[in-house]
Amino acid sequence: MKAIRWLLKLMLVMITLPLILAVWLAKWFVVFLHHCSAWIFYLLGSVLLATAILSYLMHQSQGMEALQMLIGGFVIFMIPQVVGGVVVLLELAAVMLRQVWYI
């Protein structure tokens, strides 16, 4: 009985190992893209936010135009935050797959 349980556990490990590897590779690919593009999005979002505020304060744009720039800057600024959440979800998927090994 113990040998059968050990063999079943070994089969589960062999089945989940490629899945864990795929999730791990996807996570690190997303992390790489996140770190490469985050500073660009932060810079672009900050420029849009500063432009919106300063153009409104200097009466170069009306309130609606400034609000549109503020919303656009905020959305661009938040893209890396959303991608960071995807990284966390991928890590959670890897942990859940690893739990199969402890049955």
C-alpha cells in the first residue's frame, strides 16, 4: 500500500513538474517585461500628470482637457501596478501546483 501511494505521488510530481516549469518561466518573462517597461510607463505617466496640472494652473487648457490628461496619465502610471499583480497571480498558481506534491 505504501509503495502504491509512493508511485501515485511520483506520477503526480511528474505530471505537475512541466506545469510548474511553464508557470515559472511565464512568471519570470512577465517580471522581465515589467521591469524593462515600468520606468518608461512611470516617466510617461508622470509627464502627463505634470503637464495636465501645470497647463490647467497656467490657463493653457480648460478643465475637461486637463482632466482627460490626468486620467490618461493615471492609467499609464497604473499599468506596471497591474502587471505586478499578474506576477503575484502567477506565483500563486505555482504555489498551488506545488501543493500537489504534499498530498
